Amino acid sequence: MKYPHKLCIICILICFSCSNTSEEDLIDATPIPTTVTYIDNVKSIIDNNCISCHSNPPINGAPISLVTFDNVKSAVENNGLIDRISSNDQGFLMPFGGPRLPQTLIDLVVQWEADGLLEE
């Protein structure tokens, strides 16, 4: 082998490039904000995960629009939005046919309700 020192350097780089300093580095520890609002926290969740069907007008069999603050607030209060996104039942779960939202996003919507469904 002509360049054994280069092989050693490459092996060392590979070993150290895939390391972490603690288990905490592997956990998404993003804290929930003190007060969750629609504009700052919930709107992006809805826009990124729900609007493709819950547009105005709704498509693909979606029964309601989730385009505005009032739409989403009403869906939480009257249409069981939190139950739908929190469900483990694939026939009931939203987004329909997709994977369940990450728990951190569900927790934000739950906290938004607990904080009083504030717009801003």
C-alpha cells in the first residue's frame, strides 16, 4: 500500500465525524414557548400539513377549510382537531393517509388551546 497514513487519517475522520457528545444531542429538546399563538406557532403547522386538503374551498373530501385563524380556532373548539391530529387510529388520524405529526407539533397545538387560542 502506497499511502497507509492517508487511510489512517480517513478512518479517524469517519469515526469522529459520526460522534456526539451526549445523549441530549440526539433528542429534540426544543422547549414549547411560554405562550403559544396562532401566528407565531400554529399557522405554520397548519400551512405545512393541512392546507393541501383543507384549503378554501376544501378538496379531497375535507369537510372544512383551515385557511384562517377563525377556521382553525373553530376546528379546535367544534370539530375535534386536536383529537384528529393526536389519534393513533389511521382511519381517524389527520393528516389523512399520512404519517402522524411529530409529537412536538401536536404539543404546540394542545398548548395553544390551553393558552386560550390566542391569535397573536
